[in-house]
Amino acid sequence: MRIKKFIALFIVLFSITIAKAQDKKFKVQTIAFYNFENLFDTINNANVNDEEYTPTGTQRWTAEKYKKKLENLSRVLNEIGTSDQQKESPVIIGGSEIENRGVLEDLVKQPLLINKDYGIVHFDSPDKRGIDVALLYQKKHFKPTSSINVPLIIYDQSDKTQRIYTRDQLLVTGLLDGEEMHFIVNHWPSRSGGEQKSSPNREAAGRLNRKIIDSLYSINPNAKIITMGDLNDGPYNKSVKIELGAKAKKEETKERGMYNPMEEMSNKGIGTLAYRDAWDLFDQMILSEPFIRKDYTSYRFWKAGVYNKPFLTQTTGQYKGYPLRNSNGQVGFSDHFPVYLYLIKEVK
């Protein structure tokens, strides 16, 4: 009899707990990153190596193709992270492989995006191909307070006097719905010349990223930081695991540490790009420790994902299942899938 009463009491208390949890309301915001893969206009800029993406270049990059590229990208940016649980487009979007500010201005004016009223933070990088990183933000939700492009100074391993010109790391600080946050947008050095030979360049990028993060932590030990980008390395590589110090598990992430939710996805075989039928997860979003604390009185990390919907995927041929990029004269989306994460907080 006592056991029955105990079980009945437990059921009542459990039901009350569930009812209270269901009564809680949460606000969710999506943060995203996407490698736009060669978002070039059609104009030949004498200062950068963009001849391939001109009407007479090897890509035969016409106004019609440029328009189609913008339409494709705008569809992706409009839909990243949307689901039954989240209907809204990302409030923050980091991007890479961007030729200049002009192409971003054309992008945010696309019909699918214009009503989102995205602002732009962009600096020209010294990259030899003329590609940069940038941050887009919905003005009604995010108010930038400062921004800076931090150069990555690296040299050729075989000739220490020869600088390698690559992308800067973009740091943007601002208020997301009134809460201070820091976003770092990255596109680390490529694997040109082979993974092993080029690894020191990305390790240097990881150290620079860590230096930026530590400087923010020194000002505020509770700083909310999201570093994101195409790192040209996986979550398991030295640049990310050692130099940046990203941890795969929340319980391993100490104060002033960084948590990488993408590592678990990578371990499951989930990727953002494919090469010779092997998937890798170069596009990552890594968060500072305050995002994974257990109360939800301010924005916390909820979950992350790779946005790999069927319309972004090659459906036929040798590269079936790969991201649908430009090929055979046809304009695709990108050779990378975008990534995203949800921030969530309780609202009264």
C-alpha cells in the first residue's frame, strides 16, 4: 500500500515538474557560417587575382551567372537553421570567400533577404586571391560596438623572408538583443602543398585566434565569444585541439576555455565538404565556456548542426552526395555545407 502511495506521489510531482517546464518560454536565435565559394562580381580588379571570374575568364563569369549565384546564396542564408522549432533566419552570419563589400551589398538586397535588413561588417584582406571574410547581422537584433581585422603574419616554411598573404581574422563586438557578445570570423590558410607541409600555417592561425580570445577573457572572464569559420582543418587537428584549445565535451571545458560541438559531429562522420569520397568538417563554430553554463537567464548554447538539405546536394554523377558547387558551366551553391548553432534563453 505504501509503495502504491509513493508511486502515485511520484507521478504527481513528476507531472507538476513537466507542466512547469512546459510553461517556460524560450527565445531562440540562430548564428550561422557559410563559405560562399568564390562570391566574385564580374569586374576585373587589377589589384587582385580575379581574372578567372570575369566574362572572358575561365569561368565565363557573366552577369547572368553572378545574378544566379546571388539568388542561390540568398536562398541558403534565408533558410539556414530553420525548422519546426525555429522559423527565423540567422541573426548573425559569418561568411568567407568574398571578393569585396560590393558583392555583399548586392547579396543583402536580394528579394529573400532585403526585408531581413542585414548590416555588413567587412574589411579588405591582403589575400593573394582577393577573398575576404565578413559578418552579416540583422540590425533589429544586433548592434555592433566595435570591429577590427587582425592580420595573420606567416612566412613560407622554405623561405622565411617570403610572407604568405592570407585572410585576416575579423573580430566584431556588439549587443545581441542587449547582451554583449564577440564574434570572430575565420578562413584559415589552405592545404595547398599538402596537409602536413601547410599545417604550421593553420597552427599559427589557431594561436592568433587563441590570443584574441584570451584578450577578450582578460577584459571580462565571462565573455561570450563565438569563433567560426572555414578552418581548413578538422576538429581533431593540432590547430584546433592544441593551439586553439577547443574541447569536445562540455565537462572538459574549464573557465576561460572553448567548447567545440562540431567534434562530436565529426566523430559520427558528419561533414561539410568531401574530397575523394571522404568527408571532413572544416567549417566549425566554437564557443566560450560561459555559453555552456546551466542557467538560461541569458543566452546559452542549445545545439549545433550542418545544414545539408537536399537542394544543396549533387544528386547525380561522380560527385553524387557532395555539396552542389559550380560545375560544367552551371552555377551551384558552394563546395561547403553551411553550419549553424542555436542560442537560447528563458523569457518571462
